[in-house]
Amino acid sequence: MSSCASEEATEKPFPAEAINAERIRSSMARLTSNSTDELEKLMAELERLQEFLKSETGRVQREIESVLDGIGIIIEAIAPWKTAALSSAQNSRANERDKFKRWP
């Protein structure tokens, strides 16, 4: 009889352990499901951010090209003035030197 009692004693905790194990499995499935859903949402958000950054990079590059084109136009417009100012300054210096050469 003591043998039967010990078998019953060992068998009783087993169903409770099985229930606990099933609860743990169920909780793990729920947690991993939630984690997977959250990771998928995070990946989708990161992909949207990546697309946004790509579009912003393109926009900024186009703006930089536009500014550089504008600077090129300004340089072309100023170039004749700069050339005229330089030649005027050189003529002025040459005239000053000529004046000193003529001085007795």
C-alpha cells in the first residue's frame, strides 16, 4: 500500500506541472506573438523612415545643384565687371608710374 500511496503522490503533482507547463507555453506564444508584431511594426516604421530620408536626400541634392547653378550665373554676370576693374586698376598704376618717370 505504501507503494500505491507513493505512486499516487508522484502522479498528483504531474498534472499540475503539465498545466503549469501549458500555461508557460501559452504565455510564451502570446509574448513571442506580441514581440513579433511589434518587430514587424518597427520594421515598417524604419522602412518608411528610410524612404523619407531617401526623398529628402534627393530634394537637398536638387537644391544644392540649383544653388550652384545660381552661383555660376552670378559669377558669369560679375566676370566682366571684375575684368574691367582689374584692367582699370592696372591702367591706373601704369599711369602713376609714368607720372613718376616723367618727373625730373
